Amino acid sequence: MNKSTGRLFAWANPVTRLNLVDHTWVTDYDVPPIHKSPPPPPDSNLYWWCWGKYHPDGTGGIGHPQHGAIGNASVDLSTASNIVEPNISPKSPVKPNKGLGTIAYYGIDGVCHQVANQTLYATGSKTAEPLRVHGARGYSLSTFFFHNYGLQTEAWAEVVATYAPEIKVPDDDFMAIMEKVIQIPEKSVFELLSVRTAAQQSLQELRKDAASKSHIELRIEIIEVLGKALEKLHKTLGKTDFEKLFPPFEKIIDGEWIDASMVEQSVQNLQG
């Protein structure tokens, strides 16, 4: 790659049939969309799939911004491309996981929001936090379960130490969102964080045996873990505060926001 300085652009498009949660991805080009099909190889335009299908543009994002544009920032493109390699589809037969950062198992390590945030990490500096996909709908939901950068924390720390050690590390986005939108007793905060920790531990236990399961079995088990946590959260917070923080309970409890095709693809990538 011969590019160096440039800009990264973050985009959002609704998850299939669920207009309350967005898929996110990253490019090094602005709208109007340049490509109606997947972009050409590196050294031209760069596209980070971030788990998902190819989108020439989007219609998602909080407030429905034009083309689903949810943020942009200047970047060293070489650093961004080292952190998460661009122009590699999750379906690539050669090296799909190079384009997914440390989010190898979709729905267990994280989802598209976490890969997008990893890609955007290079937009930070010593004094400025990197851009994240705050403008995506459902971001509080994904960061509750997977934090800003996914659950493979040791692997992510190694990536940061190797490629971007001086960038200012942001605080936990979920906690910041929660403190901004709801006020709950300290006891409820403790209960909420206990639910979060338990769900994350269950996901990591599930990861240990994931390679031996079919994608159907794996998705059912992922949704069971997430669903139990959401039920506890709904009980702890009550309907009003829950829906200030997350999409409506009845819309997300069935796990439709966990893309079945991406769970299947992650199993194929890691078993094949």
C-alpha cells in the first residue's frame, strides 16, 4: 500500500428487518458512493467489511444521516490497515480473519461495531480519543456485551501495543452512555454490571467449545446467553429505563440482531 495520511469514514445500515440496530463498516472514501460492487484491491479505495455484506452506502444511524454516514476523522492509513486489514471479505477463501481484527467469532468476541471501532482506532492521538461508532443504533447494546473493542482483550492489547501504543485509550462507552441517559441507584448499577460480567464469561466459555458445534447450535447458545442477560436487565431497570438505554426489549430478546449468516461464516472460517 502506498497511502499514508487520509480520512476514515464510518457508515451504518439497518440489520435485516430490525430497524433499531445497525450494521457498521468503514471506508477511506466519502459519498457519493464510488462503488456499486465491492471495491478494487488495495492501493485504490479501501473498504473494511467489519462482518457483514457489502454496502455501497447506508440508510442507518441515529437520526438517519445521509447515506448512513456516522462519522469521519483523519488517520494514518498504514496504521489503520495494520490494525485491521482492508478489502478482505469475511467470505474470503484466503485470509478472512485478517479483515476482522480480533473479532474472529461473530456474536462471541463482538459484532460489527467492535470491528469498526478497531479499524477506527488509528484516528486517535496522544491527546484525542479515536473515533467510535456512537452514531450507530444499538451501540449501547453491543458495548454492554462486548465493550468498545471486543472480548478478546489480551489479543487486542497486543495489537494496540504493536501498532498504536501512544493513542489515548477511551473509557468504557457503555458506562458513559448509561450515566448520560439514566439515573439509577448504586445497587442497580452493581446488579447491571454483574449481569454484564456473567454474560461475558458465559460467552467466553462458549467460545472454548465453539469449534465443535454447528453454526445453528452456536447461534442458539449465543442467543440464550444474551437473552438471559437482557431478561435480567429488563427486570432490574424496568421498561422505561431499559428503553432509554437499549432498543425495546420485545424487539431484541429473540436475538434477531445477531446475524445468522455471520455466525455461520465465522464457524466456517475457523473450522475450515
